[in-house]
Amino acid sequence: MADSTEQPAQRKRQFRIPTVEDIEKSRKDAEKRLAPVECMRNALSFDLSSSTLQPSAMANAPISSGAVPLTAPPIEAQTSLSQPATIAGSRAPPIASPAGGGGGRGSGQIVLVNELQRGNPVLECVRNVRWSYSKDIIPDYVVGRTSCVLYLSVKYHRLHPEYISKRIDGLGKNYRLRVLLIHVDTDDCKIPLREINRIAVVGEMTILLAWSLDEAGRYIETLKVFEHRQPDIIRERVEDTYMARLANSLTSIKSVNKTDVLTLSSNYGSFEGVAKATSDELSLCPGVGDLKAQRIFKAFHEPFIPEK
């Protein structure tokens, strides 16, 4: 009797990687849900200012008592409805705003997660931003109005190499930043990563490699947190002067320092003069020995791709 009264233990949910058929079904369902929104958007963008009202028999019919005459909308309403959604001539990419996923709420505050990712252990590592499931998005994660993420593990790609190509094709051209987040969960990853890189270049995807689930979760958090940040915070800061650019380019050669740049600039006057100088001439400069002169000379005269 004691055994019969005990509640059965709940089975732990296991993450099932979706198949290609599941992806196609989810994409078709999302297109069906987005169809009414597209129709409404086209209706709102209809230009009433270019249309003319044709007289009809009903307009000439006498109005009975108690009836409300039909009148055209005010000019202000026509003007507001006829305004284009974007500035004419702009080349901004289309913005994917999934219906039912939250609109501004989903794109501004939380990360939208595809239902196919339910049970993915990487979601347990997304702790610093809010996220919620949505049935109306095609990518795995929507981290901004024009930013999305597709998730892929190397092990799964080795079993289903056609999977990621179909997912990328399903995105179309709806997102400006298209990130392919790859979880490297195997040691033998050189050949699979080479194949994925080729697919990503053709599909205009940006690859991010994560070597653990925690790292993959931090990437998703960072993409959401820095959604509206400018790229200046990670851009190299170089002074916009001739000497600063000259020093930045010449110090990229091994063992060449800023003192050598001043010496070369005072002796040859310009970047062109340094590039045309021979190794013997460069070695005559103070502080520039034979080895450093040969390195500078090779940097300007050796082919970019070495011959085999």
C-alpha cells in the first residue's frame, strides 16, 4: 500500500535537437502567423493622398432621417496614413518584428527564444538578461530588432550537415546582424569548422565560437546588452595624424619601435622613401642594424602569398 501511494518520479526533460522536418514545420507555422500582420502593414501603408473618391449612386441617394451621412476622413488623418514608414531613398534592411512575440517588448527588453530551443542547456547559462519562448520567430534567438542568432553544435553538424544550410535559407534577408553561434563540443573540429565557415560566408553569417555552454550563454547576453551600443568601444583608437599612422604601420614589423620610426622618417622623409630603400641603405640609419634592415626590406618586397 505504501508503494501505491507514492507519486511517480518525474522524468528529467532531455533536450531533443530538432530535425529538418521540425524546422520546416516551424517555419511554415511562423509564416502563417505573420501573414495577417503583413496584410495589416500593407493596408496602413496605402497612400490615401494619391487616391480619388469616385461618386456612386449611394452618394447621390437622398439621406433618410436618422441616417448618418458618410464623409471622407479628415485631411490630417489622410496625411498621417500616407506617410511612408521609412525615409525615401534609405537602404535600411527590413526589420523583423514577430507578431505575438511581444513587438517592442520582445525587441527592447527580452531575448526571444524559438520553441525548438526548449530544453537546450545553454538557456540555463543565460542569467543576466530576460528571455521568453516565442512561436513566431524563425531564428533560434532574437537579440534585437535587426539581430538574430542561430545555434549549432559541431557534433550535430557532423550527424546532419544539411541542417544549418536550411536554417540559414529560412532567415532570408530579414536581419542585419546574423550570428551563427557554434558550440565546439568535440576535439576533432578542424574539418567541420572549415565546412561551417564556407556555409556561413555564402549565407552572410557572422561566426562566434564557444568552447563551453557558459561561454555561449555569455555571447547571447552580450549581444542583447550591447544592442544599441556604438562600435567605437571596441574599435582601435589611432590618432588621425601622419606620424601616428606611419608609426602604426611600421611598428607592425618585428623589432621596429617608435624610435626607429622617427629615425627612418627623418632620413627618408616619407613612407614611400622607406619602402623604396634597400636593406644596405636602411642599415646605415642609427639604431637600425642589418637584421632589422632586412626585416623592413622583406616586409615591402616579399610577395604577400609565399610561393611553394
